[in-house]
Amino acid sequence: MLFYLTTRNLARFLTENAPTLSVGESDVQALSAVDAWKHFNYLCRNYIMNSFHDSLYSVYQGFTTAKGLWESLDRKYKLEDVGEKKFLVGQFLDFKMVDSRIIMSQVQEFQVLLHEI
């Protein structure tokens, strides 16, 4: 998804906050910058939301900014990835060759484990 948003030149909206206007500021350039940010944030958020399955869409529809949505997804799925990596590293550390099995199958099993890490 990040690659797609980068090709659409929208990835910066995943990290930027909305520009703010001072009280009573009526500068046309500042107003147009805020409007442009809102428009591109809307596009970015909806590109992300459109990639969801229906069950996830209802969970994340409350986010109003692409940045908030992205940070929430990042926290959730990076934690899951860390847990999986810990499991794989544990398997790697506990891997032992056994004399009763064919060596090639054990080597292939070890290579698959290395590839997943």
C-alpha cells in the first residue's frame, strides 16, 4: 500500500499533520493550502480504506485523517509481525539435525526457516 501511495504522490499525508490557520487569518494562499491538504488527505484515506475487506472497513471508518489510520494499522500489524519473527527465531535457535531423517529434507526445512526470517 505504501508503494501505491508513493506512486500516487500521497505518501507524505501518512506522516504530515494538517496545516493550521491562525484565528482571523484570511490569507488566500493559506486557505487554499488547507483545502488542498484536506482534499489529498481524503484521497489518501480512501485509497487505504478501499483496500480493506468489508469486515475491516467498519472497524477503521472512524479515522478522519490518513495519518491516524496509517499509524493505527502500523501499530497493529507491526506488533503481529514481531511476534511471528520471535517465533521463527525461536525455531531457528532450537533447530537440530536428526540422524533418523534424510539430510536433504532437513536442509530444505532449514533453508525455508532461514528464508522466513
